[in-house]
Amino acid sequence: MQLNMEVLFKILVIGIFATVIMDVWATFSNRFLKFPRTNWAMVGRWLGHIPKGKFVHNPVGDSSEIKYENGLGWAFHYFIGIVYATFYVAMVMWDFEGSASLITAWLFGLVTIISPWFILQPALGLGVCAVKAPKPNMVRLQNFAIHSIFGIALYHGWQFINT
């Protein structure tokens, strides 16, 4: 299959859909289950310091504020969701010939945990796998849950947009 406007539209819709579903779970689990929630302003602050040469913070909350850091963090979050959707759609289209399965989508979602555990959390000053977070096991459990839900939402987004 070729990469064309239709495929790009599908990637965009699926990425946004899966990220919204992940955010709905994150909100629910934070309010009712007291799971920790990502502070996207801190992600924006981290991004804002990268052009200044600062990639790792200890912790990022101690670094100077960046103008529009909350919006920057949220935009980055959705951008990454779309990037992951790009890889998912490519995998489904070219490796599985358009036939998605729930198990491969869930596994794909779990693989996306690599980025926060080994890149983002250490860069924010939380350590690998959030070992320095106030409740590291809760953070890891939430990461597992939201990335599982993200993968499952990618699958359902793919099914919906191709019906």
C-alpha cells in the first residue's frame, strides 16, 4: 500500500483517538483510583530547556519556567501519539497486510513504555522507570495501564476507520 493522503488522515485520526482515550483513562484513574498523572507542563519545561542545551533535570520542577510550557507539553504528548500511530499503521499495513489484531496492538502499546521509562522519566529527573518518583510502583502501574489502553485504542481506531 502507498503512503497517500488517506493513509495520513487515518494516522492522524487514530493517533489522536488513541491519545484521547489514554487521557480519559489517566483522568479517571487519577480522580478515582488516586494514580499519579503526568504533568505535561513539566514535559513542556523539559522541551523548552533542550534548545539551551539542558537535556536532563534533577528534577525538572527545579528548573526555570518556560513560557507556554503546559501547552507545549500537551502538544508534544499528542504529537508523540500520532508518531506512535504512524508506526502502528505502518506495521499493520505492511507487516500484517491490513489485518490488525488486538494482541499485537496491545503488545505494541506495551513497547511504547520504553520511551517514558528510559528517556522521558530520567530526563525529568525521575530516574529510569520512575525509581525516584514519590510512588514509583504506582507510576509504573499507571504507565503499564495507559500504554496498554493506548495500544488497544489504536486497534479500535484502526477497526473503526476501516469499516
